[in-house]
Amino acid sequence: MIKVSKLIILSVFFVSIALGSKIAVATKVKGLVEIMPIGKTEFFDLKAGTILSDGDKIRTGKSGFAAIIFIDDKSTLKLKGNTEAVISGQRTAASISKKINLDTGTVRATINKQNTDFVIQTPTSVASVKGTDFWLVTDPVTGDQIICVEGTVGLVNAETGEEVDVTEGMSCISIPDGTLELSETDPSSIPEDPSADQEGPSQIKIYLEGPNGEQKVMIIEYQ
């Protein structure tokens, strides 16, 4: 019998930043993924290990994919192809209040328990979470689909203000005329997670500098 050993590649990024407006880091990038940094007017290629600031805009090409981890609590956001989103966050003493303005596309949000707000806003709806795992698919013409994998997502339709809690195993359609339709999730409707077939642990070491010059190291390990 031949024994086959699996080779695991450990990718390590070393990043040194001051706290300020820095809120997240891009951990995985595949295909065409671009960033328009806050204050800029053009897009640049996004690379794994890039630190994101409050107000940076990310867009993915047709086969692009990007994974982002927030540096306060390791909550993650995965952006599939043809997605555009502005990543915003306001820092408090120990956490970041997060808001994602999602213009179009498909994201998976895996959110650890929050002490502050985590909101994803689309042209049709606002999704608020405290700790959950869900998909959000949005189109500015046809509206939104929320697929809750775990936990609870509070969904508000922007047209009518109607609100519904989407719980584990449930999905909700929110359309621009104000209609909300809640139903059990059809397993075939769940998007494929492109990061699921990427092997090997990875690690990022972030050297943080506080307002008084104090320094600490944050180590983020992810799959």
C-alpha cells in the first residue's frame, strides 16, 4: 500500500498598521478582484494581505472571489463574482461597528457575536445581525434573497419598512415594491462557497499600534 501525504501550505502575511480607520484584511483573492480605496477615483488590483480602510470599495469580476476578515472579531465576508460593495466600519474602544453597502452581487457573511452593529444594506433591504451565518444575493432590479444558514437575520424592506426575522433553515425574498416572502430554504438555492475547496490553513500576523504608541500582535488563522 502506498501512503500519500497531503502537503499543507502555510501562507503567512506580516502587516504593520496603526488602528485608525483600518477595519479588515483581505485574506483570499481569486480571479479579477479590484479595490477603490477611500478618497480615490479608480480601481486597483486587490491582493491577499491588503488592509482595508473604512469606505474602501471592492468589486469582483465574473469569476472573481474575495474573502475579508474584520480585525476586531474575525467575522468574515466572502464576495462572489460580479459583486460590488463598500466596506465601512466605525471603531469604538474594543470593537468595530460594521456596515456593508452592497450594490449588487452575492456575499456570505459569517458573523461572530457582535457588541455593536453589523448591517448589510442593499438598494432594496437592510439586513441586521448579531451573530449568524447567511447568504445575501442582491440585484437592484429584482431585489434580494436572504438564505440563513445559522442564527437569525433581521430583514427590513426599504420601501415599506416591513420587517421579518429570517432564522436557520429559512429564506426570504425582498423585492423593490415592498413585498417580503418567507419560506423554507431550498438546498439547491444555496450558492456554492468558492473557498470550500481551497486546502490548507493560512495565517496573518497584524502588528497594531494604538493611539498612544502601544503595540500588540494579532494573529488571524483561517481556512
